[in-house]
Amino acid sequence: MDDTLGHLVWTMKATLDGGVVLVGSRGKYMKWDLSKCQGAWMKKFDADGNI
């Protein structure tokens, strides 16, 4: 990858209500050097794709 700001999903887990939980981070990723990560995030989506 080039040296651009992006998001990387670390974990994707199905939930009992038909949705999904995503956990990831954002930052500049250069050749998968993750040392420039700028924090983590977590999003929960329901079965219809709503956050």
C-alpha cells in the first residue's frame, strides 16, 4: 500500500441479533508497517446495516 491515511479492520464478529461488530484502527500504513496507527475504533452494525 502507499503512504495514505486509511482504515484497517482488525476483527469482524457476528452478533446474535444478526449484526456485526467491527474493530479496527486508522493511520498511515506503509508496506504494512503499523507503527503509525492513530488509535482504535469499534462499530456495531445491526442486521440492516445501521450503525
